[in-house]
Amino acid sequence: MSSAKQEVIAAFPQRLGWWGTVRWLRSERSHSAILSGSMILLIGAVVVGAFNFGYNVLVARLLGPAAFGHASAAGTLLMLVSAITLSFQLVCAKFMALNETPGARLAVYQSLRRRSWTVGMLLAAAIAAGSAPLARYLNLPTPWIVLLLAFGMAFYVPLGAKRGALQGTCAFPRLTLNFVLESVVKFAAAFALVLLGYGVLGAVGAIAASVILAYFLLPLGAQFRGTPEAALPASFREGMQAIVFFVGQVIINNIDILLVKHFFRPQEAGLYAAVALVGRVLYFASWQVVSAMFPISAGTKTRRRNASVLAVPLLLVVSIATAFILLLSVFPGAIVHFVFGAGFREAEPLLSLYAAATGCYALSVVLMAYEMSRRIANTGWLQLVFSGLLVLGISLFHATLREVVIVQVVLMVALLAAVSLPFFRMKFSTAQEAA
């Protein structure tokens, strides 16, 4: 048997059965690292998801669908800015993994931290300057909603650099704790401010407060103290790749809420925001698996281990998405009534359909992130094209909320097929070499 054929057989657990698959997953250190990191981040995601759900349920129940739509639109604006935050996090994580000495890692982090503060301040100033037009476009009751978010955005970008330092050094427990802290502060502050009568402004102020506290309460540890030394620096091309990837990602994950807020009445926009919130839980859980995979894949050199590093997160994300879609298909009414209340009953038929679109996109993200961890990838540009098609599709087809979701299902299935093609070609060519 040729060595190439042995690689293919070793890399993919074909026909092993359940116990054989479990033994294969545990057979490599990279498998173990991804599994343990994913489990830590997934446990944290459950806690974060619970508090984020609590925040949204609190706002929805106390303020009603229309005001919930305002708060959701504000949160979505912050998510759009997360393209920049996550770009710093991804680049920092990758170059933490590529640089092995503490001094080199410190040099990379200090450089990215300086840039992140510059970008964060400029971005906050730009958002504040455009607060009035943004408020009018989104039908928000006051520009102060956007101004409050702008203040938090100044800290949100540097927070990405700090989180990337922890992710790149596989400090998953501390990284998870920081995400949990952010969600707890948001929930507690919103609970207090809404009950005190501040309404939507209180709910949005809680978001800004949670980001600021998350930045200051994130110690990086002793490994980021000392003297910087020569390092493999974060390149401009890496930064551009990350920005393109996350711009496409945040548009796909969030632009539908803003477009629905613009095209539909506040009541319908609030119903759609509830559906999108459920879909975000699925995506957030899947993203924890990607976060655990990325630094391990970036630091893995051999071709055999590269393939197995990809197979593990794919299996995990498929399992998560399948369970989530089945749950929403069987119990849509119970979930909507329990979480949001009777006023959101019209959202029930959209839940499983929206989750299917989210599941397809989550699988696409696993493939794109894996490719980015290995080299400068072109899939980020492909995703950006699909994000533009999503904006165009919803702008043209929005007669009903269901039509908006169907546009997303069609485009996300097409995106998954497109980003999967290079991997099928690679496997086919490897199989031919092994024959």
C-alpha cells in the first residue's frame, strides 16, 4: 500500500463504527486539543447563550415586540462592527500560534493592540458622527441609541486583540470566562436599567457597559509580560484576509435583521428578531468549535494531521446543527411560548427554516476558517460576494418574513456547495495518487 493511500485511510475514520470513531478522535494530540478546547468553549457558550437569551427575553417581555426590535437593531449594529473586532482576534490568534517564544508573542500582541486602539477610536468617532442618519434609516426613536453603542465600540476592537492572544495560546478557560463575564454584565445591567424606567436606552447602555468591563477585566497573564523580541509579524495580507472574511460573516449573520427593520413594520421586525436570535444560538455554538480548531490547525505542520484536524470540527458542527434543527422542528410552539411569550407566536413557522440556513452557513465557516488557518485563502472573497447577494436578494424579495428566510436558505446552500468544491477536488486527487 502506498504512503499516500495510508494517509487517506488514517485521516478519515471510514466505517469504524461508533467506538472506533471515538478511539480515532482520541488518537492524536490535535484531536484531543480540539475536543477539549471545543468542550470548554461549548460549555461557556451554553452559559453565555443562557444569559444572552435572558437579556433578550427580558427586553422582549418588558418592552414588547416593537421596542425589542429597536434593541435588536442596536445590538446588530454592534455585531456588524465585530467584523473588525474578530479580524484582530483571528490575526492575533494565528500569529500567537506561529510564534513560539513568549517574547515574540508579546511583540505581536503589543503591535496589534496599538493598531486596535487606533481603529477602535476612529470607528467610534465615525459611528457617532453618523448617528442621526443611522437612526432614521433603522426607524429608531432616538440617535442616543447609536451614540451609546459608539462609546462601547471604542473598547470593542481592542477587546478582540486581547481575546486573540488568549485564543492563540489555547488559554480557553480564561477566554471562556471573559465571554461569560460580558454576558452576565449585559443581563444584570439591562435588568436594572429597564426596571428603573430607562427602556430601550437602558437595554442598549447595558450592551456598551458589558463590552467596556469585559476589556478591563481580561488579564492576559505572566506570559505577556517581559521584553519583546524578534517575531514573525502579522502581515498586511493576513489582516486583509481576516477583514474580508469577517466583513462577509457579519453581513451574512446580521444584515437580514437591519433590512427587515427597514422594510417591515416594528411589530413584524420584532418577530423576525426573535427568530434570528434563536438562529444565532446555533451559530454561536458552532463558532466555539471553529475557535478551538483555528490555532491548532495553524500550528499543525503535517498533511495527515491537517486532514484530521478538519474532520473533528466538521463532525461536531454537523451534530450540533442536526440536533438543533430537529428540536425546533418538533417543539416550535413550546420554545417560542416559553422563551418570548404569547405575543411572538407568529414566529413559530420560521424557526426550523432559519436554523437550516444557519446550519449550512456554520459548516461553510468551518471549511473557510480551516483554509485560512493554513494559508491566504480566496474563500473569504467568495463569502463576501454571497453577502452582497444576500443584501440584493432580501432587497428584491421581502413580501413576507418567510420569503426573507427562503432567500437565505437558498444562498447558504449555494455557499456551502461552493466552499466545499476545493476539498472534494483535493480528496479526489489524493485518492487518484494513492491508487
